[in-house]
Amino acid sequence: MPTVSGDEITISIVGVITRRFLLASRLRYLPPKERTQVLELCLARAWEWWIATYLPLRFNAGYARRELGYQIKEKTRRIKAQAAQTNPDAILPNVRSGETRLDVLASTRVITKAVGGARSAQVKANITMRLPGYIAQAYSLTGNILAKITIAEGEKICARFAEEVVAISQRFAMAAVETRDGQFENRATIGAYDAGQLGRTNRATITAQRASMAQEARGA
């Protein structure tokens, strides 16, 4: 049999980009459930990197105009100029009082889940953020800019995901385990640091945490 040279990984950002990688990782040596959990964690870490690196740029004049197509009407420009008399940052894209920027940067998070079962090695992620009602309930320039992922950003998210997969697999502990038929197989164990983070962005975990917090609030 030919030697397996790597693990085939596909990541797709809906409406933006799909990339396939053959990675020099050790995912294939994990049990199926743990493999799915590791992919979920790597996907979460890739998106968390985007949140930290690129989400603040939605409020950066140069980046928003050059990369995200930010433009405003003259009426809006006058309103922002007036607001800037009390809040200098009002001249920035998607900023007036600054409340939206504060909420977005403080509340945005990744929620992940396994698709097709815990052993499927298929996972998905959604990005959630808290927005004022007038932005969330109808089309707005700000909502459109905040939700937009460029192809260039998509390329970097995909590359970051691949890097996370390789890095986490390098921290696996490897051992040769004897099977029932007397053969030896390589088996991997997830490193302690990474094992402690498994499931932290999973939808079921977050739902349970919220339910617990609500129960505590009612009992207070």
C-alpha cells in the first residue's frame, strides 16, 4: 500500500472561497470523534484570528474604502461631521456615537458545530455580533460592511486554518498500539493545552452555558 503523505482538508467560506489542502498533519491517527473536535477548534481559532485582526479594520477609513467599498452620501457625511464635534471618531467608517463599534468589537464571537455527527470530520462556524436594531433588522451600509468577507481575507482565513491544523497535530503525542490481531498501529493523543480547549465554541456548549447563567440569574 502507498504511504499516506498527508491529510486532505477542505475549507469553504460561503459565497467567498473554497480551498483544498494536503497537509503534513497527524489527524488520521486520531479517533474519529476527536478528529472532528480538533477540526472544530482549528476552525474557531482561524475565525478568532480574523476577528482580532480584520474586524477592527471595518472602522478604519483607508481599509474600509479601499477593500470593502465603503462610501457614504453627502447627507450622511454632514451628519457625521456634526457628530464629530463631540466625538472625533465619528468621521470614521461605521462610527457615529461609537456605540456600534464598541458593541461589535466586544461581542463578536465564533459559534461552531459538527455537521453530520460527532464522528463526521465535518464542522461549520458562524460569526455572531451584537448590532443596534436599525442595522440588524434592515439593509444598511454598516451592516453590509461588517458582514463582508473579501476574497483576500478569505485566502488568509483558509491559510490560517491550515496552519492551525498542522500546528495542533505537531503537539499530538504519538504511540504505537498493538491491535487485537497483533499488529501495531500509530495512535495520536491530543496535547493537554489543546484538549482543554476542545468544545469551547461548540453551539451545544454555549447553549448550556447560557441556560446555566439564566438559571443562576433567576435564583439570585
